[in-house]
Amino acid sequence: MRIRSLLIVCLLTLAVSTQAQSVPEALEFTEVYDFLDELATDGIIDLTEAVRPYSRVQIAAMLRSALDKDSLLSRRQQDDLQFYMQDYALELDTLPVYHSYGHRHVT
């Protein structure tokens, strides 16, 4: 019985720690939302499936998507993108890389 209780506690701890990895970016403390809205308005990224607040990983994925279309960005947008990519560098490093032929490659 004691081992069973210990196992349950361990599983619950693991479940709680897994949930804690997705941290939303506060709406009132960041300008990245305005930047993402601007990119969506310009057709660079798609926000139709996203619901605020976005997690830092979601924001990093949107930034990477914008980087794939950097030729469509203005000079200011390119500078802003580089600035935000530095801020989200940790999350960008954890995202899988998809090649144009659809296969996933983790870096």
C-alpha cells in the first residue's frame, strides 16, 4: 500500500510539472502582441487559430514563421523581428525544425 501511494504521488508530481512548462506571456507587459498583430495584418503570419495569451513557445513559433518570409518585411519589421528573436532565443532553440519537404529535424 505504501509503494502504491508513493507511485501515485510521483505520477501526480510529474503531471503537474509537465503542465507548468507552457507559460503565457502577459498581455499588459509586452509589445510583442502588437508586433504579431501587425505581421498578421500584413499577411506574414496567421493568427486565426491562436488564442491570447500566447505561450512563449507559441510566440517563438510565430517569430520563426515570420523569419521564413523575411523578404516581405519592412526594414523596421526585420529589426523588430531580430530583437524579439533574441528575447525568445531559448524557446526558439527548443522548437523542432521542419524542412520544406515536411520532415522534422530537431536541432
